[in-house]
Amino acid sequence: MMPSVMIAGLGYTGRRIVTQLAASDHRITTLARTPRPDLETRNIEADLDAPASLRVLADQQISHLIYLAPPAGASPASASPTSDGDSDQRLTALLDCLPALQQVCLASTTGVYGDHQGLRVDEHTPCRAQTPRARARLKLENTARSLCAARNIALCMLRIAGIYGPGRLPLEALRRGDPIIDPAEAGPGNRIHVDDLAEACITAVFAETPPDIVNVCDGHYLSSSDFTLRVAEYANLPEPPLISLDEAQRTFSPMRLSFINESRTVDNTRLLQGLGVTLRYPTAEAGIKASLRAENASN
């Protein structure tokens, strides 16, 4: 029987996954609160925060799930998730309504590792999540691990670095002249182009024996400052003003500081060798240039 894959979470990454899957023979179902006429899929209107609305899924025979939704109680932009208890109720409610489910790819974050002062981390590194967002993702991981083990469902959890791509470059910040930290004081960065992330999700959800945890990053550890300077160069925009790390602590927003104050170098060996993903954009330079070309083509 042809696999039936559901994508829960139709944000920036979810849309790219739909685009990549559209050329396949898989039956694609999307889950969203509202109609999605912009996507050529079978969309089911249901709310992860309203379990009763999910009952319509029970007869859909969904065999594979790509779960991109944020943790319970948190919007994608929320800085402080508010869910209570030891499990993620959104994921619990959804899996309760998918009796034919065989395999899950779950989106998490490299933020669960916490601060390692620039040192290398891999999938064996103990998690010491420090921010509310990262702690909520770790709870989501634990919920997924417990539920899938109890139901004999294959699970691959992707710990994803910063996502960039068309529409996700710091072009407006550069045009405003927003300052960045002097590259001499900036720590390593970890990121992934959205098309490579979409490929990783698709590979993970259909892998015959997927790894349980996979770090998703390109292995090119430009700092956020150096990344922004590359964008300025390739987009022919003025370089931003540079400030010290101390000044950034006084002037940057708490959200921006939450990323700056944690530093680690994320190993992607398992992504490349264990999951077998071949990156389209293994360097930031290649990804930035491709993203700019896509943006220019759409304007």
C-alpha cells in the first residue's frame, strides 16, 4: 500500500516539504487549523489544542508523520512556552487519533544541548537545555520517545540548527543598519538551509531503520556575525556597524541574546553518514547565494 504521510505544522519548513513531496507518489495530507488552498494537498482542518477536532483523523490511515508543530502552549514565536505537566499534550492527542501510524519524524532543536562554550557536541552529548523554548522541546522529545516506544512506532528526532533560506535572510536588518557583534568576539554558528532540512525530514520519515536522534546542520560554523557579513556582500548592501559583546548584552533583545549567549559546534556526521542525506548547500556561501537568486526570481 502506498505510504500516506501527514505533515503537521505548515510553517516555513512544512511548505518546503510539501513542495518536495509533491513530485513523489506518496499520498500527502496536511493538518492545519484553517483551509490551505495555496497547497495542493488534502488538508484536514483540525486544532492540535482541541483534541475533539482530531477525531476526524482516525479513519485516514496515516502511516507516516512529519511533526513540525511547536510544543504545547507555545506559538512558533513564543519565548516562554507555558505548558504544564510531564508530557506534551499536543503530540499525545494527535497520536491517539492515528491508529495506523508506523513512523514519525519529529522536529526538535539543537538548543536542547545548552551552552558548551563553542565546544563540539554530537547526539551522545547530554542535554542541558537552558531556555524555556529548549526545555519545551526536550519535553516534546521525551513524550515522543515514550509514546512511540509504547506503540511500536519508529521514531527519528531531528535536532535542528538555525533555519535560513529565501525570505529568511537578514536583509531588512541590514537595510535598517542594525548592529552585529564584532566577528572577533562572536562564537560559532550552526544553521541549515530550508531545502536541506526538508530533505532530511523526508529521508528520516521513510528511512528503513532511522537513527533515533540526528543533528541537522550544514557543518559550516560561521558565526552569526560572519553570516550577516556574507549576506551583505552578496546582496550588495552596506556592512552593518560592529559592537562589542558587552554592548550587545546591554542593547540586544532578550530573544536575540538567548541565541548569542549559547555557543556550541554541532556535529552533523550522523546526518550525512547515518541518515544518508547529501546536502545541496554544505556551505553558508552556497546557501546564501541560492536564497538570494530565489528571492530575486520571485520579485
